[in-house]
Amino acid sequence: MSNLTNKTFQIANSSVSIQDLYIAEKNLESVIKKTELIESPFFSNECGNRVCIKREDLRVTGASKIRGAFNKLSKLSEEEKSR
């Protein structure tokens, strides 16, 4: 199995490392409530397997965009914040 810890990915014209993802997760843990998985009887029946859905639409904002926005804002320098 390959070691992904030092791997960097290109996402939306930016380089993102596994370490960046761990840092973002740590920054968000006190701000964002984890979304629970909810079993879907309909899709489970259709697939013949247990299917769970992560219902991001149940968040107060109705979307998962707050994670990216908060993470970006938390990385701003003091100068950037003052603008």
C-alpha cells in the first residue's frame, strides 16, 4: 500500500496535500458538526445492499460549502483579514 501522507493532489488549480486535509479537519472540528450517515431503505432495497446517505442538506446552511469557506478564512494572514 502506498504512503499518501506526502502525496499532493491538484484540485481546482491548487495543490492540496493529505497534511492540508488533516489540518483543515482539525480547524473545523470545533466549528462544524459532523454529518451523520442515515440508512436509506429505498436505495438499500434497490441495490440489495445497505446504503447510507450523508445528508449535507440537513445542515443549517443546507450545504457543505461552509467547510471550504471557513478553512480558507482561517488561513488568512492578519493583513488579509484587515482588508
